[in-house]
Amino acid sequence: MRAVLFRKHGGAEVLETAELPAPEPGAGEARLAVKAAALNHLDIWVRNGLGAPIPMPHIPGSDGAGVVDAVGAGVTLVKPGDEVLIAPGLSCGQCPECRAGRDSRCPSFRIVGLQTQGTYATHVVLPAENLLPLPPGMNMVQAAAAPLVFLTAYHMLFTRAGLRPGETVFVPGAASGVGSAGIQLAVVGGARVIAAAGGPEKCELARSLGAEACFDSSKKEEAAELRRLTGGRGADIVLDHVGGDHLAASVAMCARGGRVVSCGATAGPSSTLTVRALYAAEVSLLGAYMGGRWELMEVLRLFGQRRLAAVVDRTFALAEAAEAQRRMEARQNLGKLVLVT
């Protein structure tokens, strides 16, 4: 098989294309002939060495879609020829957290492409239960672009923040994968959505996805502009996938009793947060780590009803993975970047 991998941490230049033996599925596993694999910011963190210790050489990539081409002993959930997408979270399925549908709290929870080899390849082997049927009408590129970001945004909005109809949701980084997913899911949940993005083209995308308003965060101070758009009240929920010092700003954007839900740290791993800003306005600060398979199934149901759509910026050939990662790092993309084999 062909795969894009790296043998040491560093910039995009460490990525290389290699020929490797195709993996064979073991008991309970299936092999996927990958047709499309989507990029996530997680891929950059893994390449830079900011995540958990990983096997080397390492194939990045958490998202993918393709056709099952081999199955191991005891597999009945899928068969060769099935068109499927990948549920990117791996868990034991037996512990109390898994049985309660809280997969990402499983003591053995792992993410495809982080603690395991990933999807920047023509083939990948996974547990059969992690391969889910494509919703009606969804093509391979859309199927690869959807799972991780829509699952994360769903978990943030509904499971962790408890979104209620009529609430105001603020989505920064609106043209990113989590941002574009968050806007759509908040609208499905009956929320009023206000977004911010870096430039008029990205703001236009946010409005086309259902945001009532979007402002250019490179020209306006987010907290002040959000307060102006909400009559001084602020947001009930701030969807913070930026992290760093933006986390403190997110707390300042909340209405009294609001919730900040955080899933990432593209702006940095730490933040200086004034504690009084939390308790004085009774703001809740919530963490979110991807989500459970039942949540992804709900997302896919909404895709099947044509109520959601993955926003794809560009596709690249598998061998162009370094170019695609550079585009993501430069924040040039409007939506997801997808590698096709």
C-alpha cells in the first residue's frame, strides 16, 4: 500500500510517501481501501510532537471513507464491498463509561491517527464496529470530511453544553471544520448563531451556513462586537475550539449563566483566566473530548436528512499531503481539506 508518514517530528517537510505492506485484519477487524481522508488540526499537532507518544514511523489522519476489502474472523457487521466511513474514536465497549455511551471517557480511549496508525494511506485496518455505513447520497469526500468535526461539535453543543432552542451561540473560527459544523448543528438545535472569522470570504461562508451575523475577527475585538450584536447580553454558549488566550476572552463573551465549551488549543495549550470572571457571572467552563459513537450516529442521521453538509475547501492527491497541511497551517482553507487516493 501507499502511505504518507513521518519518521520524526517537525514541519510539513518531514512528511514522505512510502510503499508499505498492506495490513491484514485480525479477529473482529476489517480492512478499508481508503478513497478519501480528511485533514484535522490534530494531524498538525501529532506531526509537531504535541500529542501523546506515538508509534514511529507514523501515518497521521483520523478521518476517512472507502470500501471494505477484507474482514477478519468473526466479523459480521461489515463485508467486502461495503461503502463505509470511519468512526475515529476507539474504546473498549465494555467498561461502565462505554456502556453509558460516554466512549471518550473510556480508560482505554484512543483516536485513530493519534495513538494508532492513521488514514493517510490507501489501506487501514480498524475494529469492524468503527466502520459505519454512508448516509444516503453522501459521497466519499463528504464522508471523510464529516466525522471528527461534526462529532466534536455535536458533543460540545448538545451533550456538554445542553443547547436549548432560542439560545444564542457564538462560533469563532467559523470557516474551520469544527466552526462550520458548529454553526450548522446550532441552527438545527434552534439557536441564534453569531460567528466570527478572519476575512469577508469566511464570514460569507458562515452566513451561508445559517449564522445570523458574522464579523471579521481580524478587524474587530470579538467580545465588544458580540456584546453589541446581543444588546450587551453576550452568548449563552461560546464554542471555543481555539484555546490559548482566546479561552479567557470566551468567558468574557458569555451572558450571565452562560457556558464556554472547549475542545482544542490551536492558539496554544494554556490560558490566563481571571477566576472572578467565572464566578461573578456564574459562567460554566466545560471541556469536550470528541464524543461517543451514538452521537456520530445522530450526526449521520441528520446528514441523511440533508440537514447538514460537510464544507470542503479543496481536495489533494495523497502524495500532496504536505501541501494540504501547509494550507491548513496558513489558515487559507474555507472548510475541510481532503486527500483522495
